[in-house]
Amino acid sequence: MTFQYRRIVRFAVLPLIAGLGFSTATLFAKDAAKRGVVSAVPAVPAPRPTPWLYVNSDVPQEKAWLFGTLDNGLRYAIRRNAVPPGQVSIRVRIDAGSLMENDSELGFAHFLEHLSFRGSKDVPELEAKRIWQRLGATFGSDSNASTTPTETVYKLDLPQATAESVDESLRILAGMMDSPNISDQTVNSERAVVLAEQREQFGAAVKVGDALRAHFFSGQKLATRSPIGTTATLTGATATGLKAFHDRWYRPERAVVVVSGDLDPAVMEAMVRNRFSGWKGDGPAPADPDFGKPDMKAPAAAAVVEPSFPTMIQMAVLRPWEQVEDTISYNEGLMVDAVALRIINRRLETRARAGGSFLQAQVDQEDVSRSADTTTVSLVPIGDDWRAALRDVRAVIAEATTVPPGAADIEREVSEFDLALLGQVENAGAEPGSKQADDLVRAVDIRETVTTPQGALDIFRGAKRLFTPERIRDATKRLFAGAGPRILLITPKTVPNATQLASAALSETVTASTLGANARAVTFDDVPKLGTPGTVVSRSSLTQLPIETVKLSNGVNLILFPNQGEPGKVYVSVRFGNGYKALPAKRETLAWSGPMALVGTGIGDLGLEELDRLTNGRKINMGVSITEDAFVMSAETRAPDLADQLKLLAAKLDKPGWDPAPIVRARAQLLASYEIMGASPGNVLTRDLDALVRGGDPRWTTPDRKEIEALTPESFRALWAPLLATGPIEVQIFGDFKTEDAVNAALATFGAMKPRGPAPIEPGSERTGVPVHVAKPVTRTHSGPPEQAAAVIAWPTGGGLDTVVESRKLEVLAAIFNDRLFDQLRNAAGASYSPTVSSQWPTGMDNGGYMIVLGQLKPEGVDLFFKLSREIAADLAAKPVDADELARTLGPIKQYYARAGTANQFWLRQTAGSSRDPRRIAAMASLARDFLQITPEQIQETAKRYLAPGKDWSMVVLPQAAVPKAAPAKKTAAR
């Protein structure tokens, strides 16, 4: 099964909290270039040649792909896909990553990716970005690249593509692959950008990740190969060395071009052949390097101290990676493994929910960078007693490897698995071309094939005969056999003799635990009863789209949009109360705890375990969030499950449960991760910025340790019980369903609730605070690497629906600002890898909006950041932008909305709250017109109005060592 497909077992499957989020259509196979010649076939009748991806494979082929190979060895795969309409997605994969680097070349594969985007013999320096902007593509989202240990992939999603724009894009990409502009000048210019990207990585995670790779893959190349490279090798990189790496590995026989989009495949194939046929390899083809095999004699234990991390344990059992034949039989075996792992993860999650010795634990199996077939175990203990947590987790594993699971356990996981695959079959027609292109590239990387969603479902259902208790147990045994187990102990402070203690703990004999099989049977008859079904009071059409509003007799409003844009999917959003407007603006509350624990507290006397069993094999789930003017429960379901989905959502509001265990667990999880919030500039911004840009408004404040510790089941219920019980309800149902079925289900559920009183609004909470201009930036500190810093400058703007046209102008202004800052701060100065500019305009309040500029950089780069940002702001206010710059900016924005408008979630957001405030419909209707009418003069006027020097607010995040230890900064952390 594919890498993506197999990773699903990494997460405990909790249907009530979230539906299964994996997707798969790919299956393992050998790389065609490694397999030799296909056996001879009869001349008459001449069969269609086996596509290169399917050589030696008997999995059902995805016939929509057109496969071919050029005379120079380049392989391609092309298919037609009209989701979203007009888009063409192009991927160029090079079979070269960090594992192909010599010791003196660490980071060269990634460095070369950067250089290729700068320019080539056919495209002047940095011009490709501008060309693609004119074609509607946004740099960073529509055009990008990535480097891993085994590959480098160039990506382009071209909206509203034409034959001419696709051909031009393929011309640019072919030149990037064949003849990138590698010179002393380009290397020196891009070196600062690459070093900035390295510097801006989360230092604590890098440290732990490096330690994990070094320990688990000891003796293999992967142990010392991070794609970003090292400061020494990046600083010492030369044009000569980088060109040598390019000439060695960038060869057509190591390249795959994948195109999926809304054009004739024959036309796209001709373009690929025309643009890539002239590419020739330079010199003899290199042999693939030996990635090595797991060292059976490597030390069992290692330890690393990282103050910002909670105590954690990572374990691994490793087996040599082997290239296999991608057969149906092989994939059936992988499915047995997947079910086995799901059973373990379910048991681990059950123990964690019950308040065991660990907060969370999970088991995963994956092939890592063609270096090892691994089974990994990760766990976070409660507090510092990692040995007890390790003992308990190993006991669960011991049970799974010795005692066959019960038939009910197997059936539970099989039904969930089957439902997920069935969902892919139902939604196959709505799968975007970009995903199909990514899936095929992923398949090539780990020597897989791709199949149709129906093919994957058929293989799984055919494998059900293998899901016996004994086979599941034997599969579990195999998954925990190999080199190891190896353990990495991660602690926030030094533990004396940590390595020896970890090794000893790993050697302890454990007794297989049992969870018992006498869990209470649950049906939907156990869900708390609602009242008498309501009636329909009125129905009306909302817009020119087939969106209908239905008012029920108890005051509940429905907004219905039946469509088959995403077959098999139904989105439900339930808005109630007044959100942040219902919370005090002058003091802190426990509102932050709701999204973490409210679902888990259950319904009536049904806890999360009972609800989990109740929804087994069905697509029923629930999430909670808070907006400016509403609390929201959301779900993604299917038409057959819609009635029961609505029943649970309505019962959650009408008859909420108050199980204390999820609240205690949420508190423990927050405390365990508390230090990490201050461990990097980015984390500090995530923690503090939301409140600071709202003038310190406590509703957006992240709780401090004392406030987290004060969370109790009693205080949680005291806040949330009245919030759940009051305020009008709006239910949005969008997707693949029948209108009358949805209306009847709503009448029997939300329509059966008692009429609810008006939602409270806290005095003074209709508006939020705004940041006040400061002469010197507000300063925060982080505990990460001393070379990391961040800077922020923001201007307050506005909010609300009456002046929503201002939000569209500000969105364009921010995009122009972002493009200029990117060019000057990244490309010219190399001071920041990812500076960003964005505009926020709330529609649930009449103020609180802002334009914000963020950059992560060296501490000594802060002054340059502010200088450039203010210069750009002043220039935008001083004169109109030129027509080409405005067009290059508006194109991607228009294309974003055009693509977003094909998805139900876009319309959910646009119509949310419209039953209470009809101005939202007018704002939605004016969206396209507002963007079409924007002129250079309006952009200048908008910049003058908002980006005035005396209105800006600024902030810096510096390393702790760089700030004198005065009085501690006042806490204004934010959510």
C-alpha cells in the first residue's frame, strides 16, 4: 500500500472527533527502470504494452493515465481531469535527494532546487515567478518545490490553463531541469535564502529529529542526511560543485513528468515530448548509492535533552527495506498489517482516555526513505514517570503479539477501513488533478503503482478472508520483529544515566495486559431523546444558487445546498450563541478549553468510548470552534448517516454530557506542551500575537500555566453549560443529499428541541480592542537558537459587513505588499526565507481588522525588516501601482476564488450566519464585482488610508540571551 495509505494507522481512529482523513489509490511496485525487459508476447493480436508503472504488477490499472517514455529515458504520465475546471497540475520529479549527496555536498539537492527556480538558459533571473503570476499562479502555493532524502519535486498548479500557457510552463520547467542558471552570482544570491530557510526551522524539533535519525538509522546514510544540509557545506557551496551535482543526477532517465488537468491528454503528451525530448544526460549515468541496512548491533538506547519538549519516548524496530513486486497478494498482506496496527492504536487510545499512565501513544509502520521498513512507537507519559508509561504501552503490545484479537475488535476496524475506502469511491469524480499528480509522484518515489478507488476497495474486500484472529496476531508479531527495539528518551532536563535507565526499562519483562471484552453495547436508542418533531414555517431561496433557507417552528433556521460537486460528502455546520461576543472583553475565561474537550465530554450518560462504538463503521463526527459571533459545531458525513449525525449534534446541545476525564486529559496535554510555546519565534507569535493585535483582548489570550492548572471539570461545566443552552440555532447542510430527507431529519432532531432564548452578549464585547501605535516595538523572547528572531508590523483597519468592499481592496494591497517584500527581503537581501503579508477583516464584529507583516530573521536583521516594510508601505501610499503589477496580483486572487467556488466549504463560509444577518448574502454577491473594479488608484487610496506611519504597531521576538533581564514581560498571550 502507499506511504500515505499506510500512515493512516499511525493515528487512533476516533470517529466522533474526526472522520478518517486518509486517502489512497496507490500500491507498491518496483520501479520500471529497475526491472528489466517485459517478457515477450505474441505478435497477433498485439496487446497494449504494459505501462511502465505496472510492469510486474497485477493490481487493477488506472486506465485514465496515459503513460510513455521518451527516447532519452524520461518517463511521463498524463491524464485528463476537470477538477477544478480549467486547471492543469504539472509535477516534475527528479530521482535525487539528500541521500544522493556526498559528505561534502550536504544540502546540495535542496540548494539546486532553489537555483532551478531562479532562472535558466531560457528564462531570465526570477522571471519564471512573474510569468506564472501573469498566468494566475501564486508562488508558494501554486508553484513550489520540495526536496526529501530520495527525490526533488517541482510543482505547478496552473489555473484557467490554455494550451499556450501549459506549453509555456513546460518550456520553463524543461529549461530548469536541463540548464538552470548556476553561476557564482546566483549561488551567492541564493545562499543567503537557503541559510535563512535553515535558520528558521524549529530548532528544538531539528535537534530531536537529528538525534532520532542518528540513533534509529545508525550506520546508514539517512543517519546524517537532512535535506537542508549543514551550515558548513552550504557556506562552502560553489557554482562548480553545484553544477557537478546537477550534471550527475539531473538526467532524463531519472525524471518523471506528471500532468493532470483540464486539457486533451494527446495535446499535453505532444507538449511534453516536444519540450523534454532535447534533454540529454551529461556523461555516464551514475549508479544508485547504497543507502545501507539497519545495524543489528547498534546500541539499543539513546537520550536527548530538549527543555522545550515534554518527556517523550520514541521506539523503533527496523527491518531492511526491500523492493517488492506490487501484487494483489502483497497488498492484501499490508491490509492485514494495517488492521493489526489499528487494533493496537485503538487499545492505546482507550487506555489514555481512561486516565492511564500516558497521555497518548501510537504505533506506526512505514518504509522510510527506501532505507528501512520500520515499526515505530511514540508515547507521551503523564508527568515524568516515563518508565511506568513505557511499561503500560509495552504491555498492550505484548497482548497484541501473543493473544489473538476478538472477532468484534477485528470487525470494528474492518468496517471503519471499508467505509473510508468506500468514501473514496463515492468521491472519485471530485478528486482534484493536483492530488492525482501528487499521488502518482509519491508512488514513483517509493516504487508503487496507482489504482482506482474501486480497485483499492475491491482488493480490501477480497482480503477480508484473511482478517482472522490468528493472522492478525501473527502479523503483529512480524511487525515487532527486527533490529531493536531501539529507544530514544527525550526529556526537558538532564536525567542522570538516562541511556542506561532507558536500556534497562526496555529490557524489563512485561505482562500482557487485557482491556476486557465486556463493553456495554450501544445503539442510537441510547442517545438522549429530544422532543416532538417540529414543523416548517417558511421556505425561501437564498441566492441565484440552489441554496434554500427553511425556518422551523421552534426558531431553528436551516440553510440547504444539495449538490453533487463532491459525491458522497455532506458537510454540516451548526452555529449557536454569539461566540466571542458572548465572552467578557475585560477578563479571561476558560473558553479556550471548549475546542479541546467539549466533544469528549459526551452526550447524556454516553462518554467518548460509547459514542465511538455507536458510530463505528459510519461517517459521523463532530468538532467545535469559536468565531467572532457564534460557537460552531461541524461535521462531515454521508447521506445515509445524515439523520443520525444531526441527532448527535442536536443531542450535544440539548443533553450534553460532562464526563470529567477528557477535561483532565486536556489540561494535562496543555501543561505537557506549555514550554514548547516559547521555544521559537514562530511559536511565540502563535501564542501571543492574536491578543496583541487586538489590543490585548483577553478573549484571544492563550492561558498561562496557572490558568491551565485551574481548569477543572466543575469550572468547565460552569462556563459551557449555559453557552450550549442559549441562542438561536442555524444549521447548514451542504453536499450530496436530498433536500426533503435533510428537512425531515432536521425536523426530528433540531426541530424537536425546545425554543431557545436569545444569545447573551457581554456588555462591551461587540467590539474588540485595537493595537496602539508604539514608538518602540513590543518585545517578547524565545528560548530557541540565538540566531533566530521575528518581527511584526501591523496597521489596524476595520471590520464588519457594511464596508466589506474595503476588505477586498486590502486583500489586493496585502498581496502586492507581500510580493514586494518577498523580492526585497528574501531574494535581494536574503534576510528572511518566508516573509508574509496578510489582511484580516472580521465580519462578525464591526472592527478588529488589521494588515500584518511578519518575518523570521536574524536578530541583526530586525532593523532592515522594519525599514523595508515601512518603505514599501510609504511607496504604496505615494503612487499608484503599475498595471502589470496589479494584473499579476489580481490574477492569482481571482483564480483562488474561482477554484474555491467549486467546493462546498467555500459556500459554507460565505453563507454562515446569513439567517441572522442577511448582509452576508449581499457581501457574497458583490465579491467578484468588487475585485473586478479595483484600480491602481484605489490601491493607492487604500494604502494612504490605512498604512499611515503614525498608526502602525510593531513587535519583535528575540532570543532570551539578547534581552536584558529586567522585569518579566506582562502576559498578553493570545489564541
